[in-house]
Amino acid sequence: MKKVLSALLAVLMAVPLLAACGESSSSKYPNGEINVLNWGEYIADGTDGTEDILTQFEEEFGIKINYKVCPDNETLYTYLKQGDSYDVIIPSDYMLSRLIEEDMLEKLNFDNIPNFSDVSATFVDPPYDPTNEYSVPYMWGTVGIIYNTTMVQEDVTSWSILFDEDYADQILMINNPRDAIGVALKYLGYSYNTTDKAQITEAVDLLVEQKPLVQTYVMDEIFDKLESGEAAIGVYYAGDYLTMLENNEDLAFCVPEEGSNYFVDAMCIPKGAANKENAEKFINFMCSTEVGLANCDAIGYSTPLNSVLEALDAEVREDPVAYPSDDVLSRCEQFLNLPQDILEFYDSEWLRLKV
């Protein structure tokens, strides 16, 4: 995604930082702190020439951010269950639904989040939070196949390429159970949300057969491997593909014809958070137009905010990867939270695959 907004954003976002110059370290954060848990490479943090919205928030509100990244939803859940303390987390839709069902989230005070009014109606009262009491959408997108057109000569339209022996040791699989097992389920013609253990077993059996073809299972490591040409094909998120494309123009993206995942990641507050009001200030800040633009510019994912979408450059707004057509989205399916016995079965089958 082109960094077309950088100059404008630099002007819009520099003013609070200039005002804060000269403050002593002892008075820099008079209004407390928040602990934020997010995914890797999923915010404008000043790297690669992007805006540093974390520092801007700290300077503007006098609130220190203790920022930590997490590899996947299942690890996020483990952190919370083991008692780790966070004020803002950004789980995906199905995990958010699970956290609501298990009474692990605080209801939000939307009086402290007036920028929620900018959220598109498409993302209000979503299936994972039907009363919209617990979450504010952050970004959305699709999962697909990213491939190097200099290493893959054929037209990629199907998950089948991930099982093609011609690409042995050139395939990267996504390293989390819902997405990886979901690839096999979709390729076999099943729902992502099946509760049929025989179908899940069949999908994992297929992944076991595929394993000799796989170079490795990855999360953020996929950036270096695909950008450098170390691998030819990978399963990952559309927004990250757009970021990789800046560093390797030979990459392409496909939402397979069998269907894929359409996801929403949302901001919420864990039960018993020590800094709830500060957390709501941060969520509201993340929903401002300037910050929304900075995040879109930095990470390439799709915004749920009307004002941000309107302000995006036409080239970005009309990009079929960032903002896919209704036809593409009609082939996609959102993950839903699964019954406890199926979640435990997923865990055991994932362990079988990885071991």
C-alpha cells in the first residue's frame, strides 16, 4: 500500500508532540498507564517511516502505554486465563465471542468512546457481539494465498496449490489452528465452523499428508520469507500482503474459489481491567480519523470507519484486495465460537499435526 498519506499525517499528528517537548520524565505520564495487547505488525508505531501513534497518545493524554504483541488468538486466551493483566486487547471475532460467553470482558462505556459513531453500519451489532456492548471494530480483511509470480507460473485460483508436490519446500502454512485447519476444511468443501469431528479429522489428516511439502509453519516470519523469495507460496492475511507488496512487487494475492475467511478484529477490555477509563480513551483515540488513516497507511488492513474510508486515496479505496467485491465476500465465511468439546478436539488434533 503506497505511503501516500505520510506527509499529511505528519502535519496532523505532530502538534501534540511539539507541545510535549521539554517535559520532565517524572511528569510525563501524570494520568496513569494502560497495558495493550495486539498482534505483531498491526499498528502505526514509527517503524518503516510510519507515524508513531503510541507515542502520540502518551504525549497527548499523559498516559503511558505498556505495549505487548501476541502471535495468535489462542495465545491471547491463554494469557488472560493465566491471569496476565491487560486493559485493551484486540482479538478476532470468534475469540471475542468466546470471551463474551465466558464473562471475560467488561462492558464498554460508550460515553467515553464518542468516535464509535463513525463506525460503518456494516460493523455495528455484529454476530460476535450482537448487542455491541463489549467491542469496537479495529480492522477487517480476508485470508488468502500470497505467492511469488516469478516462482509460480500458473494462475492461482484454488487451495489445491498448497498440496502440489511441484512446490515442495516452497510452501508456508499459517501457524494457528483455526486458520490452518480451516484451509483444509474449505478445500474439502466443509464449513469453517463444522462441529463434525470426522470432518475435522479428515482435514487434519490432509494437513499431515501435506506436511512433507511445507517449508515451515509461520506467523510474522512470513514477511521476510516471502519478501526475500525464500519461499514461493504462503497462507496469510490480505492486509499483510499489501505491506509485503511494497518490498516485493512480484507478489500476488488470491482468495481461493473454494472460499476463505472474512474476519474482523475488535478492541475490547478484559474483565477486571485496572485502567478501564484510560482504556476507553485509547479505544476512542484509535477511532479518530487521523489515527485511523495512520494505521491503514502503516499496516494495509481495511478500515471499518466511514471517515477514514472516505479520506483514503482512491487507489487504496478501490483496491480489490483491501476492499474486495461482494462476489468475493460471498465466498467467505466468518469464524464462529465453537462448543467446548470441539475446541478441545481442535487442540488435540492440532497437537497431532504439529508433533
